[in-house]
Amino acid sequence: MSAADPVQKISDWLMEQGLSEGSYDALLAGFCERLNDAGIPVQRSMLAMRTLHPTIDARGFIWQRGRDVDVDNFTTDRGPTEQFLQSPLAHLLENRDMLEIRRILTGPDAVFDFPVLGELREQGITDYVIRKVPFRVASLQGYESGMLISWATDAPGGFTSSCLTALRRLAPRLALVMNNRLLREITLNVLDTYVGHQAGERILSGEISRGSLQDIDAAILFMDLRGFTALSDRSTGAVMAALLNDYFERIVPPVIDRGGEILKYMGDGVLATFSLEHLNDEMVCVTALNAAIEALQNVRTWNEERRAAGDPAMDLDIAVHLGRVQFGNVGAGNRLDFTVIGAAVNEASRIEALCDTLGRHLVVSEKFAGAATRCTERLVSLGRHGLRSVSGDQELFTVEY
């Protein structure tokens, strides 16, 4: 067997991984274990790459022999640390034409021009290599991406020339696999961000034909900020966008954390659902009502802080309803919207419009109240009322919170 055969086996394995799905940490661990089996003594390896996500800027993975892979997500609100700025990784990123840094950590040729190298030497590392493999993800113009991969060995004398040749040969193959998985991750991130997780899964499963609708029985939360129009007339667009984001940060998590789906942002409004597919009506109603109450409590606390500081505030109104909605593709030509339609959505909107008239921030429909048997003692009747464009009156309820 030639010396190149083990390296070719790793290369073939990487190609197989490129055609399959799996986690980054499992891929890095499998890669490093195969390097060691092939006689390339890697004691530690770091892999990092940028991604496209509303809160995560980059992802990092560290493999060490005999340990689980450490995963670190670098969020967009985390600035670069002093440790990062003084690292070989940062130096490689700053110098676009530089593809590799290698440092021998033993003997007369040892160089410790980055603080982390001294730490690695104390851990028994004799040789350190970090390599950059640039690539562009799909057609994201101007989006800097690529893979950074480092290898460290504790072998006496460091990496041999044949080991370095093998690592440099395998790096672009590993990057090709990472590129493929990163593209899928970004696709999922974008879909989750803009259409929601459930809708994103349906789109990726091929449901992109116009008129493709699915009936869903769900609890519906129709939420709207009272006073938005008046406030926007006195403020700039940038100020209102920032203010909306602050309010949504207090409205949306109670829904998401309980397994709900945010289907639509409508200016200052939010449409959310809790599907009845896997739970009975009673449990879904409890969950949906608790989400609505927490959102209202969050906004009330936030408004108290804003008013105490002399800042303008907006109150939140929520209608809670139960019914069947149609979830799917609506639009024209090649421009579709994955949305929810149906009589139940319209009724929820009409109920929310009564919040101001009834002097309540939470109004619950008769149908929801009938299904929410575990919440009966919490519901307070508001009497019977008619809904605009909806035939017949219905009893409406609220909850003291």
C-alpha cells in the first residue's frame, strides 16, 4: 500500500460526507480521527466559518484528542475580544492574500509571536498550522465567507513535510463539504427568519406551487400595538423601526418559547398560531393564553420603564381565537407569499379591533373560551358583541393579569 492511500481514503470519505447531511462537530471529529489513523498526529484542531443568521455571525468548533468537540457561536452583539485580535486567526483574516500561518513551537526555530502559541506550548504542542480556504456561498455578493482550519500536533519535531502536504491537500476538500452544509444552513436560517420554521420546512419539501394550501386547526393570536400611527407621525422611520424591534423583543419570545409560530409581521402587528396537530385543544389553549398574558406583562413592564424615563410608549392589544386556517402559497406569477388566510383569521382581526372599545388589552373569543376548559376560572365575560362583517353576536371574554 502506497503512502498516499490513507490520504486518498480520507479524501473519498470527505466526498461521501459532502453528499450527506450531518453536524459540523461530527464532521470535524471524524476528519481528525481519520487523520490520526492515517499517521498524521493531530492533537488539536479548530474550524471556524462565518454564517448568515440574524443573531449569529460566525461559528467555531474545537476538537481535541479524547474530548468532545467544543462549539462556540459568535453572536452579532459580541465584539471582538482582545484575545481574538491578537490571534493567528485574526491575522489571517486581516491579510486577505495570506492563506497559511505555521509556527514551530520547539527548538531554535520556535516562534511565539501570538499569545495563544505560548499557551499551546504549555499544553505540549510542538507545531501549529492554520490555513484559510476562501469560498463564496452561492450568490451572496460581497459576503465574506470561507473556512479557517488549524491543526496542532504534540509529536516530537512537529509535522513532517509529508503530513503538511496531506493536510494542505485535504483542506479544500473539507472546505467543499463545509460549503455545501453551510449553504443549506443559510437557506434554513433565511427561511426560518422570514417565513417561520414550519413554513420553511414546507417550502424546502417542495410546496412552492401557487394555491398549495393546507388546512390547519390552530389557536390564533392577533396582536397589535395601540398608538403606533400617531407616534410614527411624530418620529422618523429609523426611530420607529428601532422602537418596533424593542417591542417585538418582548412580544415574540413568549410565543416562540412555547412552540408557537410567528406567521406574519404586519407593520406594528403580529399574527401567531399554535397548531392543534399534536396536542388537544385544551392544552393548546392554555399554552396560547399564557403566551398572550406573558407578552402583555412584558409590554406593561417595558411601558412603565419608558414612561418613567419620559419616553413615548405603545400599549399592546391581543385577540385570542380558535379556528381553521389555510396555510400556504398565495400570490402572482413567480412572486408568492407563504401566508395564512381564512375566516378565523378575519374574525381574530375583528375581535382585536374591539379591544379599544371594550377598554381591554386582551379579548378572548367564545370558541376559544369553550375549548379552554382548564382556563374557565380565569376568564371574565365581557358580554355579547357583534363583529364587523361577521354574522351573529358572540360572547367575548378577558383575563385579569
